[in-house]
Amino acid sequence: MIRLLVLALLLAPAARAETVPKPDTYHGEPYRSPVPATLAGAQVIDVGQAIALQGQAAFLDVLPRPKAKPAGLPEGTIWNEPPHRSIPGAEWLWDTGYEALSPAEEARLRDGLTRAKAGDPDRPVVIFCRSDCWMSWNAARRAVEWGFDPVIWFPGGTDAWEQAGQPLVTVEPVAP
């Protein structure tokens, strides 16, 4: 059943005009900017296709964690990291979509991809962050290069999900 669903997705490309060229390497700053419509080796889906895959595919959120407390807080202010809202059932593999990954970030992504497969080599993996976010493109490209298959890139991410009226839930980051 999953194979048929993935095949259907492969035959129904996301409706998006190719306007942003694909880089030869991973993309760095600015990470929040228009992204290409395609990614070699990965299927690109829209929000309707993402909704259809929920419960059948693993969803991996690669949005980074906040790096530091906001500037300008009064001395002695206790700052708590804001909650991260994501697609229900998604695993938050924070900081795994940068242009260059530290060994810990690379291990987090590889381990997360392996867990996502849950022993089933045919299980699709949907990689996302927010709309116009190169982090998900970078992470999906790495997954393809590392031999994970099928890899599905959802460039609309949590923004498109929420705009489609779908719920977001608070998720905890995967342990370092």
C-alpha cells in the first residue's frame, strides 16, 4: 500500500514553477528565502499530499532551535526556550539542515533517518521545516546522498500545514 502511495506521489508532481536555481552544493545564509521546485532524487510534495501521507510516512522537522535568549532582556531575566510547534507525529531533528553540519548534527540526522525507517526500507520519510526554508532542502539532499529512499521533501512545511487548517502540536527536540 505504501509503495502504491509513493508511486502515486511520484506521478503527481507538486504544482510549482521552477524559478529558483538549484545550487551545486548545500545552501547557506539566508536560509529563509525562496527554494527550488525540485530536488534530485527526492519527491517534492504539496500540503495536500503531505496530509495524505500522515500516518503512513515518517515526518522529520529540521527547523533549528533558538540559539540564545533575545537581546534586550533585563538583567536576571529567566528565559525559557519557546515551545516548538510542528506537524503531529513529527520528530524534531533540530539544527540538521545547515549548510555545514557538526559531527553531532550529522549523527542526529543520520540516526533520525534510521529511526524513521523503523526497519522498513520502503517507508517514506518526509523532511520539512517552514516555507521558503533551505534547511529542509539541505537535509533532504543529505538523506538522498546517504542512500535513504524514498525521501520526500515538503517545502511548504509547518506554514503550509497550518494554512491548510491542519493542527500543529508542541514537540520536544530529539536529545543531542
